[in-house]
Amino acid sequence: MYEEASGQAISLPKSEIFYSRNVQQQTQNSITNILAVQAVLGTGKYLGLPSMVGRSKKATFSFIKDRVWQRINSWSSKCLSKAGREVMIKSVLQSMPSYVMSIFRLPNNLLDEIEKMMNAFWWDHGGANNKGMHWLSWDKLSVHKNHGGMGFKDLAAFNVAMLGKQGWKFQTEPDTLVAKVFKAKYFPHSNYLGSRLGHNPSFVWRSIFSAKVVVRHGTRWSIGDGFGIPIIGDPWIGTGLSIPVTSPVATQLQRYSVGHLIHQGTKMWNEEVVRSIFEAETAQQILDKPLFPQVNVNRSVWKAKKNGHYSVRSAYRLCMEEIVDNSHMRKEEFWCGIWKLKIPPKIKNMVWRVCCECLPTQVRLNRRGVNCPSSCVLCNDPHEDSYHMFFHCGTAVGVWRTAGLWHLIEPLLQRYDDAPEIIFHLLENSVQVQAELFATLLWSIWKSRNLRLWQNVNETNSNIVARAKHLIEDWRFANRKQLMRESQQQNTAAVTLSYAQQGTVSRPGVCRWQRPAHGRFMCNIDASFLVSTNKLGLGMCIRDEEGCFVLAKTMWFSPVCLVDIGEALGLYHAVRWVHD
Ligand SMILES: [Zn+2]
């Protein structure tokens, strides 16, 4: 039957069968004989996934950890910079478990171990005396780059975001075979969002079920006829609010759906009913939700993305921002000032380390328990921390003077007493070219200090400045094509802006009306939003190639809605109007 339906032949020698322990040996034998395939113990893999998940999840999935470990080892001989390691982690290591994570919720202790391995790989300097020291935990590294982290992945959150995709499919594509199977077994009387874990769940269902909290968080209903959307507990109000199951009306409304609150003929809220059931505030929220006659079918919309479709990336962001909530680890400084510089990545990484206070200066190493002198290798000052090395040491001051930046730095020494503050201030308040030179000089000073410490090389201030300038020039030359493209894009934007400013409309960014091509008409549309009267106004106007008025129309709707919805409605009605 399978062969007839699919047009594919079954290869019997490659096929296997395994039995539950409850099947008697005799029955097993006869089935095996009839099918003429090999009986196995069921511990193999199918399509790269374990076909049986036993009691110890960690043992079942430890092969992922082994693979990550092998990959890291294969790189250990290569001398990778921090920037190189960043690329390896982001493009290779983090994505190794993703296939398995799209089906299974991996145990937290296994994910922890994988994160620890990646963290060790990131910090390993290979040969220096601080080998193996982890200056920041993975949690802190997984904060977004603009908030002080490195933007590495929190694997547990990523796992949930991947599983959410399956849950989202159960919710939005209930007619697929896999959705039907799961529905029949685990949520025959509700949808995925309303499902319960149930009795004796399989590991796969347990995994996908665990992502419900994220899917639930990112979903809102787009209301068609409203029947089938439970009034209680589902996110159908506003942009994804729901009436909690704990609310006083919950028990009476348990069996009713949103459709019962709508005049189906006109597709308007039944205001009388809504106001009689709900307290004033909730009622108003409901009545303020616009209903659109052109939406016929109830549909789950993914609110974390503009196009309404689930994406793992947006679900991950939602997880990190709202569910895991790593806000306490975010540091609100001018981090993007580092990352947007057009200089070699290794320099940006080094500046980032200074600002995270994890550059291995003598004082830092002392604090981490390394037994070494705390004095500056360049001037013997007893306290070599990043503030001294970059802004106080005679060498540094000489370098800033030679490079012509001292007048910017000197006044800041009175205001700030640690290096990150000065760096952020300068990055935020200098022009791009200056900021780039400044960052590269920080790197060059650090380089010079290391040369003295490890190879006993003495450099002059002009050596240090020249190295930085050469590095910037070389890098710009190597990346000239991309830089040119970027600056062209910026120029185009600037030209558009200035063109608009010359026109009759003085608001920046607004273009002047342009004539349509010969023999054509142009229809312009605008929407206005009157919050005080709770109305949305639409205006549309058709003009010919000479700019002469042809036809116009205004419409209004209540309640008022979000700006992009209003503009979209404007387009919709204009197209219908032109069509008529
Ligand atoms: Zn010094």
C-alpha cells in the first residue's frame, strides 16, 4: 500500500522493526518472518535522530556534546583570534545541536555542559599565563551585543524557540498529518494553545508542549467569525491580551466563544452584550479592537513579527526579553559605538574586553588569584589597571599627544575615574574617523605593553601610533569595495532628504508629489487617527498626468486602530474604490 501511494519501493534489507516489551516472543518471530525484515533492539537512529529515547535523556543525547567537543579539538591547533572564535561559535558550534533541538527538549545539564565547552573555547588564549580563565559566564556573553554581551546563544531558550515552531504548526496548520496525530492523542477537544500535557506523554510531545508558553506569549487572534476562539484564556483582545481564567466571569463564559459577542451580519461588536458582561475597562478594550469584514477566517497571528509568521529568531528574542528576562545582565552603555566602528574585528573585541573589565591587566590577574607583580611594565607604577595603562601611564599620554587626541582625553580625566566611562564618552562624542583611530590606538598600546612584557621589546610612541594608522589603512584598503557601497547608500539617503527639504513641504523625509506617466492617473491615500473621537479617517484622491483633480473620496471608521493597520486599510479601500 505504501509503495502504491508513494511510488517508492521499500528496501527490505535496509528496513528494521522493533517491538515493545509487551509483545510476546512468538508473535515477534512470526511478524518478523511475514515482513521479512530484521528485528532490532530499537536503539538506532532514524534520519539522524535517536529512534528511542530512554530514561536517561543525557545519555541518549550525549552524542551532540561529543560532536561539539571533536569540532573544538580539531581547531585547537589553529591560532584563532577572538574575532575568529566568535565566527566559529556563531556559525558552527551553536548550530550543531539545532537539528535535534527542533524536535527534542534537550536536558538542561547537557546544554549547560555544551555552553561551558563553548565558553572555554572562547576564552582559551592558548599559551598565555591566563589560559583557561573564564572572565565572563555564558549568560553574560549571551546578552545582545548592544547591551554589553557578545550575542551568543542561550541554548535552552533557543531550544524552546525551535520547538515553538512545531507547536505553531500544530496551531496554524491543523490539517497536516502530524498535527492530526498529535491532536487525536493529546488535545482532541482543543487547539495546541489550549492543550494539556495529559497522561503518559511521549518525550516528543513533552518537548513540544514545553514551548507552549512561548507560542502563547507571541500569538494573537485575527478574528474572522470569532466562533472557535474561546472568550476565556485566549489572546484575542487588543494586540494579544486575554481574559484570565481567574476573572469572575470566567466560569460562566467557559463554553462561549468570541463569535457570540459579534453581530455576524454587520461584523460589529454587540456593544450591549459586551458592556453587560464585562467590567467597564475590559469592555472598552474589546470594543476598541477593530473588526474587519474582509477577514473571513479566524487565524493565529505571530505578533512578534510584522508579517505574522512564526520565526525562530523572533521567538528567541521574545524568550530572552520577556520570559528568561536577562534585563538584569544588560548594561545600558553605548556598546553599539564599539560594534559599528569600521575597523578590524579583533580591535573591537579588545575594546569590548576593556569595557567589560575583563582585559588581563596585572591588577585584574591579581584579583583573579594569579600570582604576578601588579606594577606597570612600562613605567613601574605600582598599579597597572586599564585606567592607568590607557590614560595615565606616560607611554599612553605620549601616544595620545603624538596622535593629536590628548586634548579630547585630558578634560575627561577629571570627570571619570575608570577606563570604560572614558571610552564610552569618547565613542559617543567624537566623529567616526576619530573614534576609529582612538579605538585602534587602545589596541596598539595594549599590543606594545604585551611586547614589552613577553618579548622585552621597547617601542617609541611614534611606533605605536604608526602601527595603528597602518592597520586602519590596510584594513580600509582590503575592505574598500564594501565601504564604498555603504557610503554610497548613505549619500543617497542624504540626497533624498535634502531634495525633500527643498520642496514645498518642509517636513524632512517627505517627498513631493510626482506626476504619473503619460496617460495614467495617480491615486494618493492618507489615513488620519483621531484618538479623542476614536475614529479612523481615510482620504483618497485621484489626479491625472497634469496634476488636475479627477475624483476624491473620504471614509471614516470606528474604533481607531494602529497606524500601519490604518494605512493598510486605506490601501485596501482605495483599491476597491478604483476597481468599482
Ligand atoms: Zn605605566
